[in-house]
Amino acid sequence: MIIRQIAKTILLSTIILLSASYSNKATAQEGKTIFNTYCAACHKMDKDLTGPALMGVEERWGNDREKLVAWVKNSANLIAAGDKHATDIFNKWNKLPMAPFETVLKDAEINAVLDYIKDWKPEVPIVDNNANQTSSDKNSLLLGIITLALALAALILLFVKRSLKKLSNEALDVTPVKAIPVWKNKSYIALAAILLFVVGGYFTTTSAIELGRNKGYEPIQPIFYSHKVHAGVNQINCLYCHGGAEKGKHANIPSVNVCMNCHKSITEYSGEQLYNIDGEKVDGTAEIKKLHEYAGFDINNANAWNPNDAKSIEWVQIHSLPDHVYFNHSQHVVVGKVECQTCHGEINKMDEVKQFTDLSMGWCVNCHRETKVQFKENGFYSIYEKYHNELKNGKLDSTKGITVEKIGGTECQKCHY
Ligand code: HEC
Ligand code: HEC
Ligand code: HEC
Ligand code: HEC
Ligand code: HEC
Ligand code: HEC
């Protein structure tokens, strides 16, 4: 009876604990989403942008949540009512009014975003090779802790049971059969050994498989070259610099002289403020100066520039497949008509490139299983007449299409030397 009671209590408190932490997380997540959607255009937490940095704003407003909510709903009302803090901040920001949100956001949503601002802390940047490990490691750590806690609970219950039995035996005056202690009991030992084997094996294999994988890798480059500025804001085609992707195996990194096509005349940066991954300001003009140094280019004497003086920039390579794998860009970009962004993520929105996928074999093979071959107006596929005819006379289900797998895209020798 008592054992059941204890078990019930433990179970119940676990559930309550878990659900409490879950619901907390949900609103924090909501607040973050709202912030990114409605506020991030003008506010950063730790830096002034169009509007002031918001870290610690709650304290600056004397922890008056009601007033803060009123501000976000419509700051003009507070200013009109003569609120001192509101007027001060309005004047300090050159009377630039903040957009009202009363029709856009519900009170609960404003509170969620204010909670998010209140709880926000600067992130500790991760720069090393193993950037990808954090989230999966955190998960396995959590799992480990939960497993340990459950094991402990089981052990406690076991001892409670034993002592209760002893008590009841004493009360009933039964002389108990001498029990075998836990650590000598063969079935317990066997159970522990199996558990150890399974858990240990799991961790060993997962970490072995992930060796050498660098998802999320974002090294510091010799020049802060922003893809967002070039391929995003200024809409320069990827192939202008990575033309190799259309022609052959490698996409290639452009030489200094390709950069100088534009940067002989673009010598200053006047776009939006840039930040590196540590959140520090980057001076774009100074970065262009670095480029000029590599190129051996002197702004004051531009006509005398000789492209042969250029030294190459030692960019840090980010993507790298093992030597035993064959990967060809043009096969994917031209024949397969796969977008760069499908494999590399939204590079045109990243300042510094980071590795978007894990480049694992599973990633390649899964895409080959799912992606349909683009037969239409694709001269490369005349050899697959057979499929065309089967599609026509209905032998093949045209709604399913023909995947890369069907034309041999999962055969080992296609990807391995
Ligand atoms: C269009 C730009 C813009 C957007 C979008 C915007 N703000 Fe503002 N915000 C400002 C400006 C500018 C100020 C400075 C006060 C002023 O000039 O009215 C400000 C001030 C504030 C302040 C007071 C800061 C202080 O230091 O006391 C808070 C709080 C605030 N904003 C919250 C938000 C929240 C929350 C959102 C999103 C729901 C948001 N803002 C969206 C421009 C904006
Ligand atoms: C003006 C030239 C330029 C344009 C345009 C450009 N890139 Fe790049 N790209 C570079 C340079 C320089 C590097 C090497 C430095 C770095 O990694 O940031 C690079 C690196 C990369 C890398 C990582 C290479 C590695 O080391 O593994 C990828 C992936 C990439 N670019 C994809 C793209 C895509 C996709 C686009 C179009 C959306 C694009 N690039 C547009 C110049 C350019
Ligand atoms: C097709 C023209 C073009 C080419 C090629 C080009 N750039 Fe740029 N670059 C620009 C433009 C446009 C800007 C933005 C200027 C502004 O906004 O004031 C810019 C800005 C920059 C900046 C300052 C912003 C930032 O990204 O940090 C740097 C540094 C830079 N370029 C480096 C390079 C390098 C290195 C290469 C060669 C890999 C290159 N650029 C190739 C057009 C080009
Ligand atoms: C099917 C997936 C896929 C597509 C589509 C793709 N890439 Fe790649 N990209 C890769 C892989 C995988 C690597 C690593 C290759 C290696 O290490 O040999 C890579 C490497 C690169 C590199 C590093 C230098 C190199 O050639 O190894 C650049 C730059 C690059 N890609 C740019 C592009 C651009 C630009 C496009 C679009 C025109 C593109 N990629 C389309 C998968 C893809
Ligand atoms: C986003 C989807 C996608 C990913 C990811 C992808 N591929 Fe492909 N792959 C394709 C498509 C589409 C084709 C069809 C082009 C063709 O028929 O040649 C293809 C074709 C190929 C072929 C030629 C197959 C044949 O039968 O001729 C090879 C080899 C190949 N991929 C290797 C790789 C490797 C290695 C990787 C991982 C590093 C990879 N692919 C990742 C979509 C993908
Ligand atoms: C679509 C491309 C593709 C095909 C098809 C393919 N592989 Fe791979 N394989 C890869 C890539 C990419 C890697 C590198 C994975 C990594 O570094 O994690 C790899 C790695 C491996 C490894 C090294 C172990 C590892 O995880 O690094 C072995 C062994 C292997 N493949 C065997 C095979 C066999 C056997 C087949 C046929 C059944 C096959 N592969 C088919 C792309 C492919």
C-alpha cells in the first residue's frame, strides 16, 4: 500500500515538473517568435539600432509592467499623457515614434515578448569545430540525467519495499529466509551488465559516426566577407563567383581578381551595420581595405594597379567530404536542377557562411530516394527513353515520378571511388 502511495507521488510530481517546464518553454518560444517578427527590425537586445537596446528595459521603467505594455500598445498615448520616462526616451530618440501594436498584438502576446526581453541573456558564442555537438549533446545529457533519476527512484523503492517487508515480518514474527544481497544476486548483475552494454554501445557508436562531421561549422575568415551583402542585398548571382558549380565537380572560391572587378571602384562600405558572430561591430570599409592589401591595390594610384601583384586570400575551407566520396556540383546544379540553397541553406541571408547540413551519407541517400528526376526538356536523359515510354503507356505511376534512386543514385559505386 505505502509503496504504491510513494510511487504515485513520485510519478505525479514528475509529471507536474515536466509539464511546468514545458509550458514555460512554450511562452518563452512564443515571445522570441514575436520579437523576431515584430520588434527585431528596430531593436536588438544589446545594441542600439533604430530603437534603443532592450536589455534591462524593465528595470529602467521601474519594473512597471503595466506601463510598458501600454507603451508597446501605443507609445503616443503615454507621451500625450505626459509620462516623464516616455517623453524622455521619445526626445532622446529624436522624436522618432515607435509603431503602435495595439491592433496587432494581444496583451498576452505583449507580455510574452516582454518576458522574453526580461529573461534574455547574451549568448556565449561557439566558434570551434564542434559547434554542431551542442544541441544533440544537451539532449543526450538530459536523457542521461532522466535515466539516472529513474534508476535512483527504482533503487529507493526497492529499499523501501525491503524494509517494509522486514517490518511486517517482524510484526508477524516470521523468521525470514536469508535473502541474497542485491550485489550478489545473479539476475541483478546480469541486468546491470546488459544495461551498461546498451547505453555504452549507443554513446560509442553515435559519437564514432559523428566523427569528422561539421554541421554548423562557421570559422572566422581572413576578411569579413558577407554573402548577405553580396548575394542578398546586392543580388549578385552565386555563379558570378562560383561558376565552377555549373561546369564541373567543384564550385570553386573566386580569386582576388574577381573581387577586384567591382572593388576597384567600390572602396567604401555604406550599407547596414555588420556584426560578426560574437555580436561585435564590423567596419565594412576596413574589410575592403584588407582586400585591397591582398590585391596590392592603392586607391590613390588606381590606374597603376597590376593584377599580377595580387596575393591569394587564405579562406578557411568549410565543406569537406572524405576522400572516398565522389560529389559533382554540375551533376546536381545543371542536370538535377537542385538549387544551391537546398544543400547550403539560405547563404544569401548569412553574413559568414556556415555548414548547413551534416554532409552524411544518409543525407545524400535520403535525397536520392525522394527527389524526382527532372526529365522535362532535359537533354541528359535521352538514354532513359524506356521510362518515358513506360510513363506514357501507364506502366509507371506518373504521380510518383522517377526518383534519383530509380536511375541508380543509391548504388555504392556512384558515390564511392
Ligand atoms: C519601426 C521601429 C520600431 C519597432 C518595429 C519597434 N520599436 Fe520599440 N522603439 C522604437 C523607437 C524609435 C524607440 C525609442 C522611443 C521613441 O523614439 O519613441 C523604441 C522604444 C521602445 C521601448 C522603450 C525603450 C527604453 O529604453 O525605455 C520599448 C520597451 C520598446 N520599444 C519595445 C518594443 C517592442 C516589444 C517591439 C515589438 C513588439 C518594438 N518595440 C518594436 C522603434 C521601434
Ligand atoms: C562576390 C562573390 C561571391 C558570390 C556572389 C557568392 N559567393 Fe559564396 N563564397 C565567396 C567567397 C569569397 C567564399 C569563401 C569565404 C567564405 O567562406 O565566406 C565563399 C564561400 C561559399 C561557400 C562555402 C565554401 C566552403 O569553404 O565550403 C558556399 C557553400 C558558398 N559560398 C555558396 C554560395 C551561394 C549559394 C551563393 C549564392 C546565393 C554564393 N556563394 C555567392 C564568394 C561569393
Ligand atoms: C559584382 C560586384 C562585386 C564583387 C565581384 C565583389 N563585391 Fe564586395 N561588395 C560589392 C558591393 C555592391 C558591396 C556593398 C557596398 C555598399 O553597400 O556600400 C560590397 C561590399 C564588400 C565588403 C564590405 C561588406 C562586407 O561584406 O563585409 C567587403 C569586405 C567586400 N565587399 C569584399 C569582397 C570580396 C572579398 C570579394 C571577392 C570574393 C568581393 N567583395 C566581390 C560588390 C562586389
Ligand atoms: C546536392 C547538394 C548541393 C548543391 C545543389 C550545391 N552544393 Fe555546393 N557543395 C555540396 C557539397 C556536398 C560540398 C562539399 C564538396 C566536397 O567537399 O568535395 C559543396 C561544396 C561547395 C563549395 C566549396 C568549394 C567546393 O567546390 O568544394 C562551394 C563554394 C559551393 N559548394 C557552392 C555552391 C553553389 C554556388 C551552388 C549552386 C550553384 C551549390 N554549391 C550547389 C553540395 C551541394
Ligand atoms: C537535395 C537533393 C540531393 C542531395 C542532398 C544529394 N543529391 Fe546527388 N543527386 C540529386 C539529383 C536530383 C540527382 C540527379 C541528377 C542526375 O541524374 O545525374 C543526383 C545525382 C547524383 C549522382 C549521379 C547518379 C547517377 O545515377 O548518375 C551522384 C554520384 C550523386 N548524386 C552523389 C551525391 C552525393 C555524394 C551526395 C552527398 C554528399 C548527394 N549526391 C546529395 C539530388 C541530391
Ligand atoms: C548518394 C551517395 C552515396 C551512396 C549511394 C553511398 N554512399 Fe557511402 N558515403 C557517402 C558519403 C557522403 C559518406 C561520408 C559520410 C560521412 O562523412 O559521415 C559515405 C561514407 C561511407 C562509409 C564510411 C563510413 C562513414 O559513415 O563515414 C562507408 C563504409 C560507406 N559509405 C559505404 C557505402 C556502401 C556499402 C554503399 C552502397 C550500399 C554506399 N556507401 C553508398 C555517400 C554515399
